[in-house]
Amino acid sequence: MTLHPRESRYGRREFIGRSAAGIVGLSSLSTFLAACGGSDNGGSAAELQIASPGNPVTQPLFDDNPMIASGLEPESGTLRIYNWNGYLDPKIKKGFAKEYGVKVEETFFTTTDEAVQKISSGAVDYDVFFPTQDRVGRLVLGKRLQPLNLEYIPNLKNVWPSLQDPWYDKGSQYTVPYMTWTTGIGYRTDKIEKTPLDYANPYEIYWDEANRGKMFLLDDGRDAPAHMLLKNGITNINTEDPEDIALWEKELKSLYDMNVKVSTDDYTNIPEGKAWVHQMWSGSAIGAQWYLPEGVGTDALGFWFPADGVGTIGSDMMAVPKDAQNPVLAHHFLDYLLDVKNGYSNFANYVGYQPPLTKLDPDTLVADGVVPKNLKTAIVRESDFDKGLPLTELTPDGQVNWQNAWAEFRAGV
Amino acid sequence: MSEPGRRVGADGGRENRFWAGLALPGVVWLCVFFLLPFYVILCVALGSLDPILLTPAPEWNPLQWNTAAFEFVLDNLFTPGAAFETVFVRTFFYVLIATTLSLLIAYPVAYYVARYGGRWKGLLLVGLIAPFFISYLMRMLAWINLLQDDGWVNSVLIWVGILDAPRNWLDGRASSVILGLVYGYVPFMILPLYAFLDRIDRSLLEAARDLGASPFQAFRLVTLPLSTPAILAGVVIIALPMFGDYYTPDLLSGAPQTSLIGNQINLYIRGGQQVPVGAALVVVLMVFLTVLMGYYLFATARAQRRLGG
């Protein structure tokens, strides 16, 4: 592993200093030292740093993983996209295909881990991939993404300034933002008596007896525990303290009495009436209006996110895998999606998740009828990222402890 | 099956090779699509992780195998109250109840079609095979529609007067999951039962009646023992996939208290850095099912012997 000169300021000494400060656990440090130890230049190799808003990371560049040169013509081959299902409007694909005279093919994955596994196996060569912020560091270190040549992506200027230079990838060297979201609580105003706003501690709605059997948490081992921590006033939702993990596990299990259910179909469970209260992603709340049965108006939907902004927040991004066959075309596609008109149409007509584009004014979204007035809380604002709590990567040991506690809850023990 | 070899003399060796050659596609198929993938699962379970990407790194060399994942799984499986033990016991009982119910439903249906189908037999058979044309997932989704608050099940039960108000069948009940399993798998049980019952020589039953057996005695002493292999085959055919089922509880319940061993496997395989644990769980489940399968082979062989087959 050769280090780019720009990255040498993160030497091992500083890395150890940071990890001692509690940013990275010692065990993970040894894992990575072991990982890097095999290479011929040993200790000077790049090491993984766990990025967080308090520890912004400039991702390392590698000599053997260069970015594409400027001024190249886009390839004429088929653009192959690797994405979550339902996360891209087919019309956008058609529009791009027409404009560039190419074919666009989309393949779906169900979890980021599954996608990372496939991409790292080298068996597939997609041109565009949609990673999450907690995966960027490892994908870069494993040389699975190629650095972006931002000259091809002038539309990055349309993005909120803070996300043009985000903490997980300073200077947008490998990724550009795609969508933003928060995790709140969705509910049916026509079915429940007390909304989260009626509680001093809104998270307590999960324990409201009136919603027994109609209450869902997200089937996500990071998001669901985060709400249990927030209920207890713990804002470090990336805590690896065994006591905190035991606390969220206990809180989750106390919901068995409520016949708690888990699902990631929040965008249909609420409108179809399977759920009255559902831990929910903001994009699902906006998308839920398209799944309401006839005769039920959008005012039946509600979405709560902490008014002070101290809640779970995140953003997903777009990247170009290292082995992409059509890297230039891929860059153009990234730029195409950051175009305000395309980004808006993708959001408002299909996805429901919101691109962080400066020109998408929250008030206009409501005025245009894209977002019903009562779901205004589901609109993400740039300022939400000041106080919002992202789910950052855990250390390997921390991840194992989180997953085993989550598995215990999911087992119904 | 050894008939051709027995029939010929000097030519036998060549003919034997010919018949053995016919097995080749099957053998190749098994190796490529069963043994090889199984070895991969084993190597993932006994392997490690890519240090950077934390993706599973299968260990192909048996000398380097790392048993940590198996130790974790077995420890968790034999600790009362631990996650794997709880789900495993739950899965076992769900499958046991669902299989028993399926048998109770499938046997009379198969018996009726085989014995009393008459000229309707063809039509009834089509009716039995029809569910195979609809995917399992679609049938479960239909089941959700039937069971939801304003679904037909509630409407009918209220109309008949059994219920006063709609009941939330989908609020995480074990019964919904078990009935869902029965509903989903019962066609797979009817068919082998029918095929076997249809072949039972009626003269055997007539002989039993001639010798003074009542219809029930004839059934108990002749039909039932004769159909034991079919019952076992039906049980195996539906119990094996039920053990690995995870979408039925996901769709019909979603509650952690009704999750099955398949859900835990799914949880560990789908994400995180404990894919070897998920793979080890798969292997342990397979060993358990192999034991059941072994009993099936043993029992059918014994039944054949007893029938003088």
C-alpha cells in the first residue's frame, strides 16, 4: 500500500493517539495493523480511521488506484448500476440512456454488506454503486472505489455546502451525496389517540398499550437500538459501552409485551394500516402517501422527528467502483443525478428520499404539494446535520456486540 | 434396478457401465450444485474475515480451519435461554405441529381422491396440483390479505357470529405462523400420499374384509401400514423446507417471539461481520436434518422389509 503524499499527515503516531482517545478501540487497531503488516512497506500504510462528525476523515489516495483523466469522451457501453431496489426512478434511467445514447442496466442488493461482498469478490464490475457513509472508509482502503474526477461532476455545486465536504469523505474524493434521511416515528393520525407530540418523552409512544400489535420498529440492528438509547437520553448512538448495549437490549425486550414487530416495509405498513405507530425513515414517510388506500387522505399520516434536531440522521452516496467498465459514463451519471431538475424529479415522482440540493426549498416542496403539510417534519434541512446524530461505523468488536444483542432481541428470548 | 445386469452374461460388464453412465449427469449435478456449494459454506463457517473489508474470507485448507464460529453456535445452542437455543426449540415445535396438522389434513384428502375420486379423479388431481403453479410467496401474500383487519376471514367469522369485532390475526401470533406453514406446505404432502394410496392393491383390502375385518380394521391393519413409507416421505418433503423457512414468520407475524432459526441465519448472513456464525448455523441445522433424513431412510427400509418388498 503506497500512501499518497497528501495523506502522510496521518502517520501512525497520530493514529494511535486518536485511538487512545477512544475513537478507535485497541482491538480493531491490532486488526488493522495485522492487516497492513503483510505489505512490504509495513507501518507506513494507510490505516482505517473511523470517521464521525467529530473526526472528519480525508480518505487516502493510492498510486495504483488513480482517478480517470479529464476531458475523456463517455464510453458507449451499457451503464451498469448497483443499487437498492426502488431507490432510482426508472424515468431517470431512461432519460440518461436517451441523452447519452447508451443502455442502462440496474441490479439490486438488499443490504450494503451483501453489496460490499459482491463488489469485493471482483466477480462483478458495476459502474455506479450506492454505499452508505459507514462503509466508505473500508471500501476506499480495500481499493474497491475509484477516486472521482470532480471535473466531470460540476453539479456537485448544487449540493448543500456542508455535504460537498462531508466528514466521512473530506473533499468528496470518492463519493458524492445522493439522498438524505432522518429516522423518526411515523403514525396514523386517524387511528391513535396520543401522538408522539403528546408525550414529554416522545419515544415512549412505543410503549403505548393502545397500539399493542400495531406497533413496529425498523428491522435494523442500528436504527432500532438508537431510538432506545435516545429514549434514555443517550445521544451517543454509536456507543460501544457494554452497559449501554445491555440497556438498549433490555428496552427492546420490554417491548415484547407490546407485541412489537419488526419490518423495513415502513412505507407500506403505515398507509395500509398494518401499523399505527412505526419507527420510520423520513423518505418512507413521504413515500407512504403513494400507498394510501382509496378514501384515506394524506392527513392520516404523521411523522415525528425531534424538534431540536437531535435525532438519527444520515445520508447515502454514489460512487464509482474501481473495476467499472465505463468510468467516464459513470461520472456523467453521477453529475446527471445531481442536476436539480433530475434530482427533484427522482425525489418527487418516485423515491421519496430527498437529495441534498440547495435549490429544493422545504417550503416550496410543501407549496408544490410534493410533501403534504403534515409531513413537513420529514423534510431534511441542511441545518439538521448540525445537530443530527449519524450512525457511524463501529469497531469490529463493537459491531459484534451490537449484532449479538440484536440477534437476542430478534430471537424473542 | 439391477435387472439389466442380472439378465445378461458375458456382455454384462459393458452394459453395467452403460447403465452407470446414465447416472453421470445426476452425479455431476449433485457435485456441482450440492457438494461444492456445501463445501463453500463449510469453508466460510470455518474461515476468517478479510481484514479490511470485513467480508468473509473462506478457508479452503482444512488444516487452517478456525472453529470459533462453531464454538459460538454450539455454545449458544446448548445454553438454555440463549438466542439459538430458544429459536431452535421454537422452530422444532412449530414444524412438529405444522407437520402433524398437514398430515391430518393431507391424508384424508389424498385417501378420498385415491379411493373415491371415481370419474372426478382427474379434475380433483388438477385441483391438487394447481397450488403448485402459484409461488409460495404469492400464497403467503394472499394469506395476509385474508387475515388482515378488514379481510375475509374476519368478515366471515363476524358474519357467522363467532367473532364480535375484527381480530388482529397478524399481531404476532404463533398460531398464524403455524397455520401459514400448514397452508403453504400441505399441497406438497398430498401429492406423495395420493401417489402411494392410489397404488395400493384393492384386492388386499377385499381380502381383509373377506377375512372378517371391519372397514376401520382394514384401514388400520392394511392401508395404514402400507402407506407408512408415503407418510414418512410426505413428512420429510415438507418438514425439511419448513426448518429453513424464514419468510412465513416475517410476513405473517414479524414479531421476534415467532422468529425461526431461518431468521437468525438470515440475520447473520445478511450483514455484519459474523457471516461465519450464520454459515456455521446452516451446517449445524443441516447435520440435524441429516439425522432426521437418516431415520427416514432407516424407517422406510424397515417398512419395506416388513412388507416383504
